[in-house]
Amino acid sequence: MTDILLGICLTFLIVCALAVARSTELMKTIVIFGAFSLVMALVWQLLNAPDIAITEATVGVCSTVLMVAAVTHLRGRKQP
């Protein structure tokens, strides 16, 4: 059962990586990156590495929030 779930997660990670590479909209790319980070934390947990899973989840959430804040801040600025 774990092997099947791990295979599904790894396939999802490949799809997310390709979607990020092909995406042209910045906010959509950030959301996909957040999903990638969440699934990667699940993969680390399935591989019995909970310390790395917690670190991945923390860094993924923080970086996603910072990227969303930066994009919303830059979109609100007027261009000279």
C-alpha cells in the first residue's frame, strides 16, 4: 500500500514540476509550488524521515506565503 501511495505522490511531483516550468501566470506557479512542497513533505514521511518532512512543510509554507505577499505587493505598485 505504501509503495502505491509513494508512486502516486512521485507522479504528482513530476506533473507539478512540469506545470511550474510551463506556467506563464505567476500566482498559479506559486500555488503549484506550494502543492509540490506539501506532497514532498508527504513523500518524506512515507520514507520514514519525519524530521525532513517537518522541515519541508515549514519551509514550503513560509516560502509560499512570502512569494504570495511579494506578488501582491508588487501588483499593487504603480509602474513609472
